[in-house]
Amino acid sequence: MGFLRNKILIVTGAGSGIGAAAAESCARRGAAVVLSGRRADKLDLVREKLTGHGFRAAAVPADVTRPEDVRRLFDETERIFGPVDILVNNAGRGLKADILEIRDEDWRAVLDADLTSVFLCSREALRRMSKAGNRGHIITVCSIAGLYGTPGYAAYCAAKHGVTGFQRSLKWEARKHGVKVSTVFPGRVDTEFFDIYARRPDKRQMLPARALGEYLAAIAERKPLKRQALRLLNIWRRAVRLTGIGS
């Protein structure tokens, strides 16, 4: 099964979409996966699917914007499977609203979910990986919104730009502990993210979550050629969906 065999992963935001797809892709490669998120019912469905296929998976509900929940998540992971080898930061939320329409509580909620969660989970992972002396890996799902600004997404873009800056600093600091850091900047992916829209984008504009899940698994496997091949494949998939080539 290769590099991921018997590796222990934590995936946040694993109750659906990208997180669930990444967890399944990694579990199929032999990893023991801890699914985390706020919705216990969703996590249980993913866990049952994975264990039903004979994969090792556990569900640990947690609000990763809360330090005490993050510590409990890592404690439970160690109790169930052992020290974490790979963290996939995927938890987050979206907000589509003009600046004048953004409420204070919504601004704080987006920054907490998209940025603070990455800080808390990455800090805890780095602390434990460096203490255990394992050459771990922290992978964070950011967004193209972490590279560009666009109208109607000020809060989301601010949070994701924060993630980009944090990851760049984390990469340098983690290196001295032998911990690898990777950041992914996907475009539109067909997930619950777009449930906040009055009208969801056309599916032809989005990649299926499983495509990004496979890409994240390739990053976790540390296979750069496979990662590049999947990246090119996803670009081709998006072009086909947008242009209708081959239909």
C-alpha cells in the first residue's frame, strides 16, 4: 500500500465534501483515519462507510475553533490509534456578502472557522510531532481566495489570505522539526460550501470532491509526480466541464 500504510491521519471538516473524500482516499491506501467535525451524525456516516470496507477509521466530533476541543481531538487520536503522522486542515465555512452587509458575528465566525482553526490544529500537530520526533506532515486546504480578492467575499478572502501567510511562516518553522507543510489552493469544488448561495453554480464550473480527495492523498503519499499528474488531470477535467469538449 506504500507510504500511507499504517500512518495515522486527522482530517478536519471530514463529515462531507473534500474532507470525507480525502479521508476515504487515504484510508484506501492503508492509513488509519480520524474524522473530525462538528456534526457527529455526518461523521458517523463517513466512518461507517469506511469501516464497512474494512478500513480503519474513527470519528471524534470537535469544534476546532476551540483550543480545548483541539487538544481533546489529538488526545483521542493518540488513545485510539497512536500519535498523529499527518494532519489535513480542511474545516471551514464560506460567506457571500457585500462588506456593508457583513455582520460583526459573521466576520468573526468566518475568521475563526477558516483561519483560527488552522492555527490551533497546526500548532497542536507541530507540538506533538516535534515531541515524538516523527517526520510528520501538515496539509492545509486553502482556496484560490487566498491568492486573489473578489467582490462579495471580503470576509472569506481575508481569512484565506491569512491562511496563506500563516502557512508560509509555518513551513519555515516546521522545517527545523522535520515536519513537512503543504498548502492547496483549489478553485470551485462541488460541496456544501455553495449551499449558502441563492443559486448554486453550474456543476460544470466545479470539480467533484473525490478529485480533490485523490489529489490530497497524493500529497500525503509524498509522490510529486503523481501529484503533478493529478493536478494536470484536474485542470483538464475543469476545462472539459466548462467547454463541453468531448460531449
